[in-house]
Amino acid sequence: MCKQCKTNPVYKQESGKTLCKTHFIRYYERKVLKTIRKYNLIDKGDKVAVSASGGKDSISLLYLLNKLCKERRLCKLEAIAINEGIHGYRDKLLNTLKKFCKKEKIKLHVFTFKKEFGFSLDEILKKVWKKKLELNPCFICGILRKYLTNKKARQLKFNKLATGHNLDDEAATFLVNLIKGNLELSAKLGPKTGFSSQKAFVQRIKPLYMCTEKENIIYAEIKKLLPAPVKKIVCPYKKSYRQEIEIFLDKFEKSHPGAKHAVVSNFLDLLPILKKRYASKELKKCKKCGEPTSNEICKTCELLEMLRG
């Protein structure tokens, strides 16, 4: 029973305290607002784009930020979606996202791999497999999505780009970087990444940073943000080293509640040291596309050249 109102609980906290629907919503929304305030993620007058996929995390984020922006007149909010071109997956999620944005009166911008790069992800992977290139689908998709989202957010003059990354995501990413010896990449993590002074990159923020994936699922279900069929849609290409870490963390969390939170809390303690050690390199302009990069040619152009060759 919920200790506060003696009704049926929907969630049990790490402390053992149980919450009903009403008190869970209050707990969840306060947690997000506290994260925004603590890490100064949104300032009044910001123009914020939510990078929306149509899944539970981004829909929950979009709904809650829209609510906060309306109630507190915090910022101007719109959404950006990237259609990679994964048949039977992204098209269904985007259909849900479009209906949601129309209902909530949120302006949605949709961009496609096909139009911007000349290939859908399905077509790219056919080329990769034909050429027998050892490139992971998640690696390819991640590079192109990040490139395109930043480019379009900048062109549309957004100064903040909000993503639905949660505590589970951050814990898994940090452990992957730690095991692979990529601590320099971890220096770029955290609730707020990038610098407002770097105009080529739109500063990324993660308002759901301290929320677990389970909490996002419960919030989306209570608020009925997603239709039942969409909840079960999984990317057909998702298979990576990272996924093994996620499975390990889920199992470890069941045996040791609070483990993920401990990983992220300890990481945040280390973050200032990592940022100092791995100071941001001076950005250059890609010789091919003009987008920001730390090398002569950006990873996106290198990848596209490889595919077209």
C-alpha cells in the first residue's frame, strides 16, 4: 500500500517506500524539475528542441517539458525527429509521434537519412553487408543521427537540444567506455554536454538523467502517452557490445537495487576530473561538408565516402 494515501502502489523506491499513481507522478515530475534546476539545464527564454524518436523516453520527456514550459513559461519548445529508414520500425514510431505532437500542439520537424544522405539505413546496411565491412548498425546509425540532429537544430536556431537519455543509459555508456578504455569519451557525458560558446554544436541537455528506464515506462503508462502496440516495437538492428552491458546491469540491479544509481553518482563525482584531463579539442570545419569536427574530415563524411566507394 502507498504509505501516503493507503491506496494500491505502482512503484517501489530503492528505500522500500511504495507509491500510488498520484504520488508516483508527483515524485517523478519533481525529480525531473530538480534535475533541470540542479544542473541549470534550461534558462528562461531558451529555444529548446526535443530529439524525439517516438519511444517511451522521448515521449515522456516531450510531454513533461511541454507541460513545464506552458505552466512556468520556461522556454519555447519544439521537436525534431530523424527518420533513418528502418522499415516496420521507425515509420510506426513516427506515426505515433506525429499524432502525439498534433494532440499536444507541439511543432514537429522530421528529417530523413534518404533525403539528407542519399541512403536509408536499410539501404546503408545492405551496402555494408555486401562490401563485408565490419561496421555495427548502431555505430552507423549513431554517427549519422547525431550529425543530422545537430545540423538541423542549429539551422533552426535552437540553443538547447534535449534528449531522452536516462540513468540506465548513462550507467551503461560509462561502463562501456571504462571497459573499452575510452575514458576520454566519458568526459563528454553528463546531464549537460557541450558548451554554449561552441556555436557549431547545439548544447545537449538530459532532463531525465536521474530517472530510471522503469520510471519512464511507468510514467508513460499512467499518462497513457503510448498506444499498446508501440510499446512492444524493438529496433531489428539493435545488437551490440553495449547491449550485453545493459543486460548485465539489469541483472545486477535486480540483485543489488540502487547499483545503477551508484554507478552514475560515482561517475558524476569523477566527471570534473575527466573534463579537466580531457579538455575539449579545438574544433575545425570538415573539408567536405563544413560541419564541426576534431579532424580534417568528419566521421559522417568518412562513412558516406566508404559507402559510395
